[in-house]
Amino acid sequence: MAKPDDDIPFFGDEEPRPAPASGGIAARAMAARGADRPAVAYLDGLNPEQTEAIETIEGPVLVLAGAGTGKTRVLTTRIAHIISTGRAWPSQILAVTFTNKAAREMKERIGFLVGQAVEGMPWLGTFHSIGVKLLRRHGELVGLRSDFTILDTDDVIRLVKQLIRAEGLDDKRWPARQFAHMIDGWKNKGLGPADIPEGDARAFANGKGRELYTAYQERLKTLNACDFGDLLLHPIRVFREHPDVLKEYHAKFRYILVDEYQDTNTAQYMWLRLLAQRPEAARGKDGGTGGVNICCVGDDDQSIYGWRGADVDNILRFEKDFPGARVIRLERNYRSTAHILGAAGHLIANNEGRLGKTLFTESEDPDAEPVNVHAAWDSEEEARAVGEEIEQLERDGHSLSDMAILVRASFQMREFEDRFVTLGLNYRVVGGPRFYERLEIRDAMAYLRVVAQPSDDLAFERIVNTPKRGLGEATVRQVHDYARARDMPMLQAAGELVQTDEIKAKPRKSLGDVVSDFRRWRDLMDSTKHTDLAEQILEESGYTEMWQNDRSAEAPGRLENLKELIRSMEEFESLPAFLEHIALVMDTDRNEQMDAVNLMTLHSAKGLEFETVFLPGWEEGLFPHQRALDEGGRSGLEEERRLAYVGLTRAKRRVHVWFVSNRRIHGMWQSTLPSRFLDELPEDHVSVAEMETSYGGYGRNHSGGPYGTSRFDRMGTSADPFTNAYETPGWKRAQKNRTDATRTNWGTRSGHAVERIAYGESGPAGRTIEGELVAKSTSDTPSEFSLGERVFHMKFGNGNIAAIEGNKLTIDFDKAGRKRVLDGFVERT
DNA sequence: AACGATCACCAACTC
DNA sequence: GGTGATCGTT
């Protein structure tokens, strides 16, 4: 086997092996070579299916790996196996993942198996980071210089907005965000401006869709920039238009592995096919093995990215694409209790079009808890109750890091955060609002981008007048127009303009200063350490000073973040390397070692596991998400169900599902119905929480509070909206529990009051609460209240009606101030 | 040109 | 609840 040029020293069959890393499994594996099976130690402890998935090295393989069945172990061991048996150099293995986290984890675990050799795997990464690597080499074939920049969604939207305005269109009527989203969708499908369907092209901006898309691509080219979609599309173009280049990679990548195959979109699929389907293999000249050594690992039940273009069909049609493919199912679960698996399996069985797997576990745990379902009045109480449960678990000796709260939508996080702050409970937001998205970080990055890449107009425009330098809209536009007219970067245009007298004296001076600043910084780039340079730039530009003079509450935090930014640059060797990292790797994993509760969305929970999982917000409209239902119809619902499945299967031992009766959405309180998914959980594996375990104490406290009313009363009413829709035995038991608890604890007086609050004066039968949005379903009905009327709201207390819009009331509350609420939630006093 | 106040609109998630 | 856009003011 010839050693590839870009490989690092490692062992091959003919070469002496370096001393293996001590304790490395590979070391033991090599020592054990020649013995009977398991021939190598790293295959110890694997079940037969896993072993098959690892040892079937030649030819196409699809591994259908259910949740918790050792998917990552199979992938990493397979790679270790390929390397250890000398079938390929580390650099000859292409291993793609979707997230940086997955790539990082895989790299770490391969490191445990093969030691140093993992450092020789340059082609282990996300689709996008590998795309960047390809384009740095071959970008010129599609008109990109090798120092191109990568635009994030924010940049894209700003750019699209400029283009929409340049076309003389109203950017209100045709929102840039929407068009950016459309472009992204086209790119996910592998469509360039010429390829998009006529209907799509006409759908936006009076038929100017295609024109705009073309203009957008043109603009990217002049900016020497790529958006995320281009990181996939450009390599595809290179491969298609330059067979010699493709051939080079065919020879290079002897083994291809794909993680989370069910999440590949069409462009990624095209990309993979180009690399995996070799013409010589098709002609049968490749040693009879079929030649396509591709191994895709995935789980159709965990496909949750349909809305961003992932195509489940990719996994469903694998066998057609790669004839002779071996399909291996991993169904033995090593993570969860039988209760959790039972609940998840029963839920997901409601989906059609599955490849079909049934997870099982062999561990028998007599103490295992069923899945717990809880009800709460509103999201605030939900957060409080979850907080209590967490504290109880903590007192029982569980560590916070073993618990996670998985929400459907990120806005749900705030209430938990608020609660945890009050409790002094450590928490960690995983994948939440990211560091790089912060205003000050983006500003600082813009400075660095202009220095590293003077043609980066988007970055230039962002900071040309930040801090304020007296360069207003008028001046910036002048520079912009000058640049566009001469097809040059704005920085250069600014440099030329200040030589002329086209600009008034004041802005001319500041613009000149900016230009010479950037010139100076740029000259320093080669001679100064990038961290020092960054510090110098922030200092000399007046940017840090701007925040030092800012007396707002956030300013100190922002300065802290800027320091953090400089610190995080340390580990990169150069400014460009750092900028690329930021563009692609948007997470900073700080505080990983702290013991803290994990808070994240269901999407970002995929691939993780926790002892205890809290799943709040199981309500119609939120989960399943209304938008998924509206846009995706049945398949949208199925995707939501898979998301629920992902949530449940994250748990090893305990699951607590919550739903609330009232949730505030867009600042308005809305009544909600429990999610249909609750109904799809099997009774055998579910227990509906008894009142005293989850509601005791604090509910009572509130009944004595300023607003007087207990919050659970509504549930005990005979007209309970849940009754009709939810007939399962488990559900009835839940009703019964609620009823009993209500009656015993709080009596009926407030029950009556709340009943009216919940249904308004028209009575329970008249106004059906229509699941997701009461506001929508009843907006035609004029409100029965009148202006100035004195009303009572159970959360906000007494107030006067200031305005009426259908059934939405604007009320000036005595204590809570002005709020907008639905009329169903207030009563006359 | 800069600033502060008010308003409209939005809020799945990843690279 | 937060943000960006817009308007009126200096």
C-alpha cells in the first residue's frame, strides 16, 4: 500500500509499527492478532450485529441503528478496524457527520482505539467542513479564490435585503429572510438559479425570484464568498465538471462512512454519490467487491430535519442506489429501561413508512420507573415543578449533569432559566443562543474579517460606523455606489474616494482614518501574533472604548465576551484559521465540566443521553408544532412524532413529560390542549403523576396569594375539554386524579370561578377550545366586554379594559401594567 | 447624523 | 420577551 502524500507517519503492513499509545485498545488488538476470534480486543463485548457491521468492510453497508444501540461505537470501531488491519491509511478514510459535536466525539473515540493515528484523519468532519477543505483546494474551478469567506445566515439576509432594494422592490412586502430561506431550500435540493422550478421562481417578488437568485450568486462571487449551501454545491460542480479531480478523490477515499444518514439532504446525497459511485466499479474492474466501500449509519425513526431539506428517502432507497448492499439492523438497546423503550416504541409505531425496528433490552430492572406524565396550569408552574423535581433528585444523590430538559422550541427555555436562577441551580444551555451570535462578537469579528479579507464588504459595512464616526447612511451609500460602479471592494473604494473632494470634509476625515487603520492592521498581520493584533484592533478602533463608556447593564458582560473571544483565538494558529472555525463551528464548549442541569432543544439533544429527562410543553400547537403541521401535513406530524421519540429515547432511567393548560405565546395567554402524543403512550409504561407528588405545597401557597385562585380547578370541571378528545384509560385516570385532588384540596368555590374564566360567559359548551390557538378560532366572535370595564384576571389581578380587538383585550392592570389577553381569561368584577 | 421612544413582527435548528 | 425598523427630536 502506497503511502499518501498527506499522511502522517503510521503503521502499515510492511513498516515497523511505532510504539502504540499505552493502554490503547489498538495496542492490545495488535498484540492479540492471530488468535482466534475475537481476533482483536476492540471487538470484545460487541454483539453479533455490531460485529457484522464492523467487519463487513468491503462493499456498501447500511446500518440501521436504533437509539442507544451503540451506533457511535460501531462507527468508531469500524474505522479503527480499517486502520488497524492496514486496509487504508487514516487519510484515506472519509468520515462525515452532521454536527461538529459528533465529529469531535468520533475523533476522540477513535483516538482511544488507535491512538495518534486519528490525527492523520483530515477527512473526518461535517459535510460543510469537508466542503471547505475541498474548496480551498479547488475553488478556483468555480471562481473562488482560496481565501474565500463563509457567510452566516445573518450576512446572507443583509445581502439579500440589499439586492431586493437594488431591484427597486419593497423589502417589507418581500422579506429578505424569506428569500434567504428559499435560496437555502433550493441549495439543499442541489438547484442553482437555472435549475429552480418555474413556479418557485415566480412565487417571489413578482416573478423575479430567479433573477434575484442569479444576482445573489453574482454578488457572492464578487465578494469571494460562500454561503453554507455553496459549501456543498460548489464541490458538486467541481466533481461534475472536472472528472480528473473527481478521479483523484475516488482513488483517495478508499472507505467512506456517513453518520446520521437519515438526515442527508439531496445535495449531500448527490455529493456522496459522486464520491461513492465510481465508474470503474460499475464496470466491474475493481476486484469484484463492487468497489464502493461506503457505510451509512442511520435511523429512519430519528429523522428530524425534514424541514431543512433532509430527505428520508435517501435512507429508504439505499439498497437501490447501492445494489448488493448489506443491511444490518441494530435493535439491542443498551441505554434505556424497558418502560422507556416500551413507551417510545408504542409512540413511533403510529408512523407509517418506516423501515421498521423494534428496540429491546435485556437488562431487567425491577425498580424502573414508568414514564411519568404531569399536568400544570401554566408554563411558569411547569418550570417551578420541574425545578422542584430536580432539587429532589439532587438531594437523593443524583448529579445535575445527568439530567436534561428537552424543549420543543427555544423560547420555552427562558422560563426554566428564570426559575433556575431564582433557585440558584446550575444549568447549562446546550446549543442555545450562541456566543458568536452576540452583537459584540459579531462586530469584533467584522473588524477581523475586513483585516483578513479586505474585500469583505458585508463586514466592512457593519463596522464602518461602529463606534460612531459620523459616517451615516449618506456617506456609506456613496462608498457603496462608487464600489459597485467600479466593481471593487468598498474598502478600496473608500480609499479612492477620500482622495477626491466628492465627500464632505468631516466624513472624509473619519473615512480616511478608517481606511488607513485597516491598511496598518493588514500590514501587521504577518508580523504580529493574531491574538495581539486582534486586541490592538479592538483597542485602536475605539470599539472596546465604546463599551467601556457604555453604562448599560450589559456592557461589562460584553467586554467580558470580547476578552473571551481573544482567549478563544489562542488555540488557532492564524487569523484566517480562526475565522473559518467560527464560521463553521458555532459552538463554544465552555463549562463542560461543571455539574449543571442541561437545557436544550429536542433537536440538539439527538445523540445524547441522560439518566433523567424532562420533556415539558407537550401541547397541541407547540408539540406537535403548529408550523410543522401546517407546512408538512401528515409527514410533518410524523416528523414531530419522531422528535418525541428522540426525546423519550434520550433517557436512561427516568422520563417526566409535562403539559400545561395555558401558555403565553407572542405575549398572549392562550389555552392549550394536551398533545396527541400523550395519548399515544401505552398505559402499561406510563404513570400519571399523583397530585401530592408533584403539586403539593406550592399550589397551596399560591391559593393564598394575591390573586386568590387555585390554578388546578379548571381541570376538575365536568366540561373539561380534555374529556372528549382523550378517552384512553390512562387519561381517564389522569382526569380522576385531578378531579379528586381539586375537590379535596380546594373545594368548589374557586372551581366555579375558574370555570368561567376558562370559558367566558357563553358557558362551557358554547366555546370549544380548538386545540392550538383560541385566538384564531374565535377571532370572529366579538368580545362581550366593553371599553373601560373593570375586569379580573387570575394571573394579573384587577384592571380596566383599554382596548378591544375581536376577542383580544388590552387591559391596564393595577399591578401588572398593560397586557394583552384573551377575553376568555378575564371576568367582570 | 445621532439618539430615544414607539411599533410591528417574530420565535423549529444545523452548518 | 426581544429585535430591528421607523419616526420625531435635537
